[in-house]
Amino acid sequence: MINELNIVQKIKELKEKKNAVILAHFYQVSEIQDIADFVGDSLGLAENAAKTNADIIVFAGVHFMAETAKILNPHKKVLLPDLAAGCSLADSCPASDFKLFKAKYPDHKVISYINCSAEVKALSDVICTSSNALKIVESFPENEKIIFAPDKNLGNYVNNLTGRNMILWNGSCHVHNQLSAEKVIELKLQNPDAKVIAHPECQSPILVLADYIGSTTGLIEFVKKDSASKYIVATETGVLHQMKKDCPDKEFLIVPADETCSCNDCPYMKMNTLDKLYRCLDTEKPEILLSDEIIEKAKFPIIKMLEISKQAKLI
Ligand code: 13P
Ligand code: SF4
């Protein structure tokens, strides 16, 4: 049995020896965030995956994220420490059902949130993440007919911001969707000096109460720059690790779900452990494998997103 210090050392040695890179999402457990070469939100991770020189990408995140890295790097080995690390939002949109849905709107463009399977990406015109959804939607003419999938909360949020009327797939993330607006109000009444910050995967009753809405990176950057000293945080608990590192003197109150569940941990994100990370680097398994056809079809909408995002950053 090797202890945590030993595992960290062994992971570092294997990484060096195999020219591997560890990309981790902010919802990963703290120990994994601390050992990763890059920690980011979905967009930052896709951007990093697109430009890495490593031979092996170990994706400390969930399945759709590792698939995105594989689509961008078909000739590299992409590993996911636990293949069962899925996503309730991606699961809410099976490709076969989505294909039938899409066929009902033949004159519509399809914008898919990155939290979907490679097969759904292959059926899309462009991908977006929570940090660039607005820019991606606005890259289409105002009168363009659009299907937005699979997150109805993010789609609804962008519809409200833009005045558009995108057709929404009825999917959601079970972690964000269960967060309670009543709890936000309760916390705000107890802490009137605290600002409310929320991820756009939350339902609109929470978003209307928010002082700031953004992706995980957006939320982390906001609290770094903002002058308040207390925040009511409506998202997954993983972000608190970086927030506390950046702002040790600030206070963060996580918004719980309803009375029956106080769990804000994404069970899929939290499937990855240091031990699984070590074993996956050592054995080079489990590996993400996709057909050439899916890679070919799914690559175009992802590249299109990365290009639009890059242009938006240059402006
Ligand atoms: P972002 O990484 O875009 O903030 O999305 C959060 C999320 O739920 C990832 O699964
Ligand atoms: Fe999916 Fe939600 Fe977990 Fe993100 S937090 S991976 S959207 S289930």
C-alpha cells in the first residue's frame, strides 16, 4: 500500500518518463487539482488539449471531456482514470433521440454544449461551453434558426440574454439543477453582505438572484478581482479549492440542494482518485477510443468553437 506522498512522487516520475500531461477540471478532488499540469474549465481544457505536445493525455475529468481531447488528438493516447465517470447532462441527450429531434427542424443550425457525447457533437454545427455560449450564439445572424442542446438552463439563459428563441433540448445537469433558490435566499438573508455567484447550468430562479453568472473559471476569476469578502456560491464544490487558494481571507458559502440532499459534489467528477490516476498512467488504461468516422464528424464543430473563441479573445 503506497501512501499519498509516494503516489504523488510516482505519478510525477511516470508523467516525465512517458511524456504525459495531466489535464484536470476544477471539479476534481483537491489532490488531483494540485498535481495536474493544467486545471481549467471545459473551454480551457479543450484549448490545452488542442495544443499539447505530450504523447499521452491523462484527462482528470469526465468522459465527454476526454472524448473531446481524443477528437482533437486522434493519434495520441487519451486516458480517463475511471471510464464510468460520465455526466448526467450528456446522458440526458442520447444521440439516436437527438437525431430524430434534429430531423423535425431541418432548417435549424445546431449548437451543442460541450457536455454531450461525441456522437451528438458529430450531429452539431458548432460546440460551445459555459464560458463562450453567448459568443457562439451571437456568431450566428439574429434571424438564424437554432437548436440548442442539451442544457435547457444554459440555453434559456442565453435566450434571455440575446432575446433569441432557440429551440431547447430538455436536458440538465443533476448537480446544478437540484440547487435550491430558497437556500440562496436563506443564505442571503443571513449574510446580506455576501454576493451571489452562479454557474449558468443552474435554474433561472437562482440565476435571477445572482450578482455574477459564469463558468467555473469565470467564477474563480470574478472572486479574485471583486471587492466583496463573502460569496454565496451556486455550483459544484470543487471550485472552492482554487477560490480558497486565491483568496484565503474571503469566505465562501456553497448553496446546498433541497432538504433531502446537501450534496453538491458531482459523483462522476469525484470518481477519479489519485490512486486511479496513478494506475491509469502506469497501465495506460482505460483508454478513450473512438471511430475515425465519429472523430472526423465531431472535429469540425469543436474546431469551429475554438476558432470563434480565439477571435473573440483578440477583439
Ligand atoms: P464549465 O467547465 O464550462 O464551467 O462547466 C461546468 C461543468 O459542469 C462541467 O461538467
Ligand atoms: Fe455533468 Fe453536471 Fe457533473 Fe458537470 S457537474 S460533469 S454537467 S453531471
